[in-house]
Amino acid sequence: MTRVLIIEDNDDIRENIVEILELSGYTVYAAPNGKVGVELAIKQVPDIILCDIMMPEMDGYGVIEALNKDAETRATPFIFLTAKAERTDVRRGMELGADDYLTKPFDDTELLNAIESRLKKKEAQQLFYGKTAEKLDSIISRKDGLEELKKVMQERDTRMFKKSQVIHHEGDRVIGIYFVISGKVKTVQLTRDGRELITGMYAANDYLDLNIILSNDTYIDTAVALEPTELSFLPGEQLDKLLFLHPDIGAKFIKILANNIRDKETRLLQIAYLSVRKRIAQSIIRLLDQQGDGSGSIKISRDDLAAICGTAPETVSRTLSDFKEEGLIEKSGSTIQVINRDKLDKLKN
């Protein structure tokens, strides 16, 4: 049975709300002031909270601030009850995390509709975002937030993508961020002459399109699974809340972005100034380091390697054959085994 907490200092209003909700099948807890309300909320962990603003002991703003500090109550839907309808009051409450407002006096229908609407929205979020949606909010008070965020995303409901399946298209609206559980993903753009240019490669434990979600823009490229890939999804509003409340996550995301920018700058310089042989050699080394499994081999198609290096697939084939003859690599299908990494890395133009 759904549990509702009412925090209201006016006895008549509080008792009236309790009666309405109990007749509607809710389990109701009632508190005469903010201080008692916070204690009840932490003890009972209700499904939704209705709270007056102007109260003795602790006002409604103090209540929501206190509940935001507790991992168990932080994600609980919160509706303010107020006789004030000034815009400043509404703005302040929403900034603190309130989900809705009910202005007194209100009738039975308004009260029940507000509660049911918020509960349905919460249920829909849990179904769409995964079973651990509320747990995301509990990590903001912990140390090493980025590692905790990875753990939580690994526990969320995930989606499998087949090889060559599109994850998102260029121009799609960004609604969240993907985390790679397993597999590989490439992001691509098409040049004016129709050639594919790979803008990024992502493997396990990478965040996909982090730069786009932080810019609140549409996708600037298309993401495609290179092999069977498992992804976890974090909605944009959840990420915004975590970045606002947990500086550790925001700081580490900035470092990730900085590294991505440096990597892309390096690739552009290589395409501009290095020979094809050097570009292909460096791309193989980069993909090997990104994979990080110690196998000494990577699996990538000729076309994808060409798109990374900014050259033609036929040129990649000839260059890889040269590398094989020089004893730098072995090749079997799309698998490239690096035999002499040092020589490959120091390859001269």
C-alpha cells in the first residue's frame, strides 16, 4: 500500500487531508511540524511527501533541505502545500528539489490528482531508467563518486546491441549518456564525398558522447556497435543532479573530456603531417592501449581502420601487408596481432 507523509501545522487541514487519503486507500503518516516530519520521513521512508511551507520548529524549505541530505529520502517525490502563490516561493522550492505545488485551499480532486501524477511519474522513471534509479541518488554523499557511478550503472538494466546496430543517429536529441559495459562502439561522421570518418572509439568502462550531454546539444555523429555490445543508460536529468551535488564526478568528467580533446587534436595533427604508414602504426598502438587487455592484438575491419586514419581502405591493406613482411604484425582476417610494438611505435615517416 502506498505510504504518504503529511507535514502540516494546521490541525484542521492536516486531519482533513489524512481523512481524504485514508478513504482513498493510502497509508498515511502525519506530523504537526517540520522537525517531527523529518524524523518520520527518515524512519518510515514514505512513497511521497506533502509538506506545508510556513511552520514552527522547521519550515518546509528546511524540511526538503534536510531530506535531500539523506540517501533514503532524497529521491522521494515532494509536494509543497502553501497559501502563498508568489513566484519567488515557487522558484525557491523547485530549486531545492520540490516536484509540485498545491496552493491552499484545494479540493479532494486536486489533492488526489497531484499525488497520483507524481507517483505515476516516479513509476515510469523506474521502469525506463532501470531498477536502480533511486540508488543513483545515494552515491552523491560518498567519496570517489565516479567509481561508485560506474558500479551503479553496471547494476542497472542494460540493453544489448548487435554488431553494426545503430545506437543513435547524428541529429538525434540527446536524452542521456551511455556507459559501455562490454563490447565496442564507434562514432562516425560522413564527409561531403560520402566517406566515413571515425570520430571516436569506445570500449568497456567508457562513457559514450560525454561531451554532447554536457553541452545540451543534438548528437554530432552516429554511434554504431562494432561487435555485440552491452550498454547502460543514465538519463540527462539524473546526470545533471549528480554533477550539481557531487563535485567529484564533475571534476573527473572534465578530465575525461580534456583527454578526449587532446586525443582528437593528436589525431588531426597526425592526419595533417604524418605519412600513411606512421598514421596507421599510431592508430594500431592507440587502439591496443585503449583495449588494455594485454593480448597484444586488436580486432578491427579494414574500412574502420581507414576511417580512423583518414585514408583509403586499399592503402590500409597495402600498408598492413608491408608491416607483416617487416615482422611488425601478424594478420588473420580482421585481427591484427602486434609482434614488435617498439619498432611499430618508432616507425619513421
